[in-house]
Amino acid sequence: MRVRIVAAAAFVVVLAAVVATSGLASSKDQSITVWLQVDAQNGWPDVVKAANDAFQQQHPGVKVDVQYQTWGEHLTKLDASLAGGDAPDVVELGNTETVKYMANGALADLTSAKASFPNSKTWLQGLAESGQYNGKTYAVPYYAGARAAIYNIDLYKQAGVSTRAPKSLAQFLANGKKLMKKFGGNPNFSALYLPGRDWYVGLSFVYDYGGQIAKQVNGKWQGTLEAPQAQAGLTELKTVARALSRANPTGDEAHPQEALVFAKGTVGTFVGNGWEWPYALDPKVGNPALAGHVGAFPMPSHTPGKVMPTFLGGSDLAVPVTTKNKQLAIDWIKAFTSTSEETKIALAGNIPNTTSLVKINAGKPTLGPFAKAAEASWFVPAAKNWANVENANVLQSMLSKIISGHASVASATKAADAQITQILNAS
Amino acid sequence: MADLGAVTVEPAATPAPRLRRARLGRALAPYGLLLPAAAVIGGVLGYPLYLMVKLSFERYGLFQLIQHKGQWIGLGNYRQLVHDHEFWTVLLRTLLFTGVTVGLTMALGTLIALLMTRVSAAMRLLLTLALVLAWAMPVPVAANIWYWMVDYEFGVANWLLTTLHVGNYQHHDWFVNPWQGWGVITTLIVWGAIPFVAITLYAGLSQVPQELLQAAAIDGARPWRVFKDITLPILKPIFVILTSLSIIWDFQVFTQVWLLRDERPTSDYFLTGIYAFEQTFSQSEYGYGSAVAISMVLILLGVTFFYIRQMIRIGEV
């Protein structure tokens, strides 16, 4: 390990030493580097291609090098490249990750160019806020996502479960138990496939019961998962997961991809993003035979008739301060977030970045439930250090301990609160 | 004669400077030969180490990273380290883990080495082959094989334990309970470390004089007594070297835990090395992470001291 640390330090140093020379070289050659997350590669590769074509028509001869990153490690890579001065010209950041980079001066100020971005007057407010810091704009909204329950119609029918959206969490649990009774003999069957570390779904239970992750009191952050409301939500989560799920309590939503487990036909329901539905049917990795046998509904609240708040996930596009091609980077973002490309992104199962397009999906049976789910949403605390809580796996660790029964709700939330309070208040 | 005279006279005429130059040259030559190696080590190890020491005295977060300029805070990071409850937990866990893995490696390695002296040549060849294959397996490959063996859904371990009616291990998650998880990791580390110990000790055992062992046997000494009073004292230097090397290796375990835990270990699975990496790259606390790493280096220097002292003693014999 010592070798590894030393090697990492050496890596940073060498990169730093190279800055001056490579900086001069890259200002001449006409190419820009774009870091996008793998979601675009899986879900809407045609949009990336169309944006590159449009960009190259405007700037003939300029190459676009799109590199796909995974969520687990893209920030570590970004930090190393920022230190080395060879950071990409455009980078996609999750809407929970932007604050840390804006606050530390890593992103270029785009305020003066804001008006020139497509639909900037009608940007989705929640998403646009994640790109603003101290009144300035540092990131452009890309797309948002809401999760809904995606289910296998055939299995529901065979188990005698109504395929209409359940009215309450209690009804959802009862339906799931019927499914388990019918198919539970197969040890790999889950009525609800819910990996323990899927904190986007797990924390939705907390917000449904009126709890929250943390709050600010007199300028100091405080973890609030020990509060009775939060504990009630987590207790309910444990009940649901233990009764309906045989997913790995220490696994997460991406190892393996939930949609692909669902595609195998041994899962009644999973809570996923809109793009995961078509992904499950993808002939290359999923199961096209399921087409027409899949439905979706917003996760029901424990309060009958209401919808459980969903995590408002999303992504922004930003330009690191190290870029030598700021204007080219801005032009590429404009091409990528144009009305026609955002329409395609919406049709791929996402919430587009502008309110002027939100209605596209409302009437569609495949996308409507996700739009409806987004009506009630929750978001992480707006703290400068929030990304560090995610990186430290605080919530994931707490959830897998609760769901596996390795720790009580009370002790797991206490430990998590202590960590959250410490990380959020670190200078 | 003139020639001869010249030859005999010349050294007498300028004896001192020439001889001194030759002696000086001879004395400097080894250092000259060492220079390239020293320069490489200084460049790839010394300089980064110097930078890491410097970082550990600085406040160096994401902001400083982008500015390429740290802020000197003296012993601030180390003061924080002393009061960091998690650091002490992790350090204690690392020491415990090192103790268990080194103990198991040495005990099992010795037993296998002793076994190798008893079995037939063909069996010995087979055993050596198996050991070398395990030794030659790259760590990431080994970790991935273990990963699949203890997989939640498809793992052969769960299948085997269920089939053998040890219990219902279907969908058993080996990493929910950290003790079990560390059990899996310990097996992987010990499995990977045994070959070197066993082969080295076997080589050592073959150097123990047979007459001594036979004499002891004739005197009626039992095998344990023979091992304790004859083999062990003779092989002590090898044991000391192997133990200190094992401590150095096991103390800095990183890759195996990292891969087995999906590259996102939770705090139950932190060792000192992983903690340093997490502080540095996940929390963007480059200065503090360096302080953690430096503390590791200092602890390992202590172990290295024993190792080098033993090496020098062997050299003297």
C-alpha cells in the first residue's frame, strides 16, 4: 500500500510537471475531450452522435473525444486530471456532486454565456439550482431522473395480483407477499428486487415518513437519521425488504445492473429509472421477449392515495477551469442540450432539462409513471461537503446493516448521524 | 638495461601520487557503480516520499489541488490524527489482521515445508508445482476468483456448504458480518502467502544436518522436541526474515480487500492503507491522507529495522 500511495503521489507530481508543456501543445490542436457517464452510452448513444455531428458542422475539423466514465470512480479521476491540468473540456457531474466542485473553484464561470444556452429561461428549476453557487452559473442542466416501480405484468397476473398501481405501501407489501407465495419456491425469485446499498430507494422511505438526512442548525450541519420519523421509515424499509427481496444486502443497484436481473424473469418488481425499462429489453444485454409484458407505477406512500417521494437524480454539464477551449466546450454543450436532443433524451425515459418539454412523456404509458413519480421528490442536503458523504458510503453502509439485520435501526442510524455530522462540518 | 632501469626507477620517482590516485579510484569505483541505481531509487521513490512528507504538513484539499499550492499547517494533520477515533480503530484492526495472517502463514507454511521433507519425490514435485502456481497467480486474478467463489447468488462456496448439509447457505452474504468477511479475506491472503514461506523453509530444512536429527532420534527424542531444540534454532534466522517480510506485506494489504468489496469498501473493511486512500482520494484530503500514510511508513520502518539487523547478522556469519 505504501507503494500505492507513493505511486499515486508520484502520478500527481508527474502530471503537475507536465502541465506547462502539454498546456501549450493542447491549445493548438483542435480537439475537445468530453467526459460523459455510461448512462448516455447505454441509454441514448444516438444523441451523443447527433450532438457531435451538429458541433462539427459549426466547427469543421475540431475533433470530439467522448470518454465514458462510471459513477464509482469518475470523481477520483477528475481530481487527478484537475491536478495534472489535463482535465476534460466538458464534464458531466451528478447533481449531488456539483457543489463540492463549484465551492472549490474547479468549474469555469458560465454566467455570461447563460442566456445563450438553449431553453435557459425554462430550465428545470431543481436541476438548474444544482449548477448555481453564490448567484453564479457554473453548470448546465442535462437531464433529471425519477425512479418508479417497474414490474413484470405476467408474473403479477399469474399470482393473481392486480396490475393497477397499488394505493398504499401496505397494499404493495400485500401484493408482494402474494407473489412470494406463488413464486418464492425459486430461491432466486424476488417480488421486489432491492439490493441493500441502493440508497436512492432506501432513503425514499425516510422522506415518505417525514424524515430527512441532515439539517442545518445555526450554521452547523447535523445528521437527522436518528429522528423518530426517519427511524420509522427505515423500519418499514426493513420489513418490506426482508419480506419481498432476496437481493444481496451488501450489493448495490449497479452490481449487477437491476434491469438485467429483472430481464431474467425472476423479479416481480424493481425500482428503477425510466431508461432502465428499455435497457431491460435491449437485445444485446437484456431480454427483448419481455416487450409488452412490463409496466410501471410510482412507488406508493404509506399514506394511502399518495406517492412516495422519489430521489430527484440528475446530471449537469460543466466546464473545468483548466480548459483551454472554453468557447468550444460551451458550443458542444449547446449542441448536446438543444431542444431536439433533449427531446430524444426525454423519450429515452428521462425528465428533460426544460419545463417546455416535460409534457412529452406525461401521456405515454411507458414514461408517464416516472413523470408522475417526480411530482413528489427529495434531494440531498445542500452542503458543500455532501459528495464526501456519498464517497464514504455512509448511507449505503447503514442501509445494508439494517436490511441484513446486522445492526438495529437505532444503532445504525446513530453511527450514520455521527459520520454525517462530522463530514458535513469539516472545513 | 635502459628499459629495465626506466621501469624500476619510475615508480620510485613518483610513488605516492600514483598509488594514492589508484587507491582513491579503487575506493570510489563502488560508489560510482551504485550511482545509477541510487539515482533511479531517489527519483522514483525518494522524491515522491519527500513530497508526501511535505504534503503531510500542509492543508491540501480540492481547492489547494486546483491552485497547485498547499497551505503549511505544521503538525496540524498529525494532531488531528491523534484524535481521530476511526484511525485508531482502523490501526488496531490492521495490527490484529496482520498478527492473524502472519501467524497462520508461518504455521501452515512450516507444516507444509516439514511435509515436503517426508513425502516421496513425485509428491514433492506435485506439491512444489501447486505452491509455485499459487505463488505465480497475480493478486487481482486471485481476488476475482475468490470474489466469485463467495458470490451471493452464484458462489461455489454457498453451493458446496448447502450440498454438504453444513447449513442453508443459499443466498448467504459473506460480507454482512465483518468477522465472516474478514475470514474470507484472511483465507485469501494466507493462501497467497504460504508458497513463499513453505518453499523457503523447505530449502532451509534441507540444510539441517541429518546426523543431528538422527542422533536425537536415537536418544529417544520425540518429533516435537527435535523440531523445537534442533531445527528451530538452526533455522531461526530464516524464521525471523520470513516473519518480518510477512509482516511488511500483510500490514499493507490493499488490493484484495478493495476488489472483494466492489472497490467501495464500507468502514468495516478499512485497513490503514485503505483508510489513507479513502481520505486522500474519496474525501479529497490529500494532506491528511499523507499523514496517515506517513504513520504507516513509520510503523513499517520499525519492522524493517529487525529485518535489516537480521540480514546484517547473517552477513557477518
